[in-house]
Amino acid sequence: MTKRPFLGWFALPSVLIAFGIAASFIAIVQYSLRAYIPGSLDPGGFTLENFTTLWKAVYGQAFVNTVLLCFWTAIFTLLIGYPLAYAMVRAKSAKLRSAILLISLTPLFLGEIVRTYSWIIVLGNRGFVNAALMQTGLIDAPINFMFTMTGVVIALVHFTLPIVVVMLAAALSHIDRNLERAATSLGAGRVRVFATVTLPLSIPGIVAATSTAFAWTFSAFATPQMIGGGKVQTISTLVYQVGFASFNFPLAASLSLVGLLFTIAVLAIFNTGIRRLEKIGGHSQ
């Protein structure tokens, strides 16, 4: 048996991070079971009132808004990202492939705050989009993108697009081109080859990219907070308001815990529903 004396040192950072995450999770759980004492930062005794409070309409609406934001962001990111990934993989010019990759990854070069402020400038009543539409005569009055679900989804799609493009490109690059050539030799046109060969074989990548986009959007904070302006409440923005505006840390902890469990449940339902799509591509497990 070969000895690996440095293996323990390599694994040590991961172990320390795992302990840190576990300790943080335990702290959140114990805070969620403690009573809130107004005017004090110290929690009270054991109680389940924090969880019963979450049945109020304002918290339920935050959960609904979060799911809707994640759903629409995942859908639109997929619709935009798939053609980009396809063009990046199938383009014959190396310069064109590099340009598409650079453009797709550009959002990652900016911080989340800077990127969100940029969208405030673009989507504002006097921003680029409204100014262009009004100058062309398509609209007479500015369209209200700010503080709406639509504006938040637009900004989140831009935030999520890079990772989706990369994951889809990886899936498309592993498709055997000989299968497409075989379909073509049998008389199938480009559209039919794409619909019957390329698209089904890329479904595992679509599933992975969509699931990642959904989960990533679930924890977004700066974009819903700044673009939504408090009118589009999500789980993350509500945790911030409850914890740092009202200093009700027990309720914020219970909201975080339920949000985590809710995320796991939604993703489980989502993945169960799309397993049949994976089987179309012949990649069922």
C-alpha cells in the first residue's frame, strides 16, 4: 500500500471548512428555536413561535416570489444560453468561439453590486432602454422596469447566464458528431437532426444547467434588494430586513432554515419531474 503523507494536509482545509459550515448551521438551528426579546440582542428561551409566525401572508408571498424568480430566471437563461453555447461549440472560427466565450463570461468580471447598479442605469425611467424606445416612437411614456418582478428577472438572467452557457457548452461538446452525420446520411434535415439527435443528447446538460441556475438564483440578495426596491420580497431580502433592520435574529434564523429546506424540496421536485427528459437522451441512471 502506497503511503501518502501529504494527503492529510491536503484534506485539512476541506475538513476545517466543513466544520465551519456545520457550526454555522447548528447556530442557525439553535437561534431559530429561541424566543425574541424586543430591545435585546440576546435570545430568550426555547419556543416554536418563530416557525408559526412564518404562516403569515407576507412570508408566504416571499416564498412564492422566490420560486417565481428562480423559475423565470432559469427558463430565460436557458433560452438565451443554449444558442450561445451551441454557437460557441459549433463555430468554425476560433476567434468567433473566443469572442462568444468572452462575451458570455463578462458578467463574472464585475462584482454583484457594480453589475446591479449598471442595470439600475439601464432599466430606470430615464435609462437606456426607455430612452431608446421613446426616441424610436415605440412608446410614449417610460416603461416601469424598476421595483418590478420583470426588472429583477432581467438582472438575474444576466447574473446567471455565464455558468449556464459554460455548462451547456460542456454538454454539447461531448456529443458524438458521427451520430448527427448518420442522421444526415439517412435523409434528415438540419432541423430534424437537431430535434432528434442534438437536443435529446444535450438534455443532461440542460438539466444540470437549469438546476444550477434555479438554486443559484434562490440565494440572490443584492439584485432583488436593489432592483426590487423592497417591493419584490424574496426569502433572502426578508431575512436581511428581519435580522438587520428589526434585529429579530431568531425569526431570521427560522426563516433561513425554512428557506434552505424549501430550496431542497423544490429542487427535489424539479429533478424528479425532469428525469423523464433525461431518459430521452439515453442518460437515465
